[in-house]
Amino acid sequence: KLDRPNSVDDFKAILEQAKAGGTTAIGTVDVPVAIRSGIATIAPTIVKTQLTQTTFGGTADLPAKTVNMSGQIVFTAQRNLPPLGLRLTGPFRAPQKS
């Protein structure tokens, strides 16, 4: 069922498989980063694989050592799954993940 998830349990199984490790070929990705007054800004960046499209971006305050990043994974091969949002905020050493 991992190739055609139809339920929350199928989706959980996909996430568990992803957490188990492995590799995904993504080719080359250009990540535009600008640094000004100690703030590193990553412009919205898109990474496509055979099964997903991930968009991410945000900022890192280098002097304050904090991060504010967000992203979204769209499962392009499984249209019945909702997008998965990701967010990292807070200090470099212990950012909050949501």
C-alpha cells in the first residue's frame, strides 16, 4: 500500500519508512542564500523528486543564533495525500519543530 496510500495508517507507514533512512536522488539543487546584517535568507527553493515536490525557505539570524524556516512537501505521485508542512523556529541548538 505504500505506493497508493488510502488512509492515515498508510500515510503513517510512509512516514515511518522515511524516518528509517535511505537516499533519494534529487540531482542538483541551487539554493539562493543572501546574507545582510547577519541575517541569512534562503529564498523559496523547490526540490523535485519522482514522488514529491518540496518547497522551503526562511531565515537564520547568525548573531542571535536563531532560525525561522518553513517548508512543504507535496506528494505528487499520491494526489489523495494532503501536503505536509514543516517548520523550524528558535535557537540553533534546540529549534522547535512543527
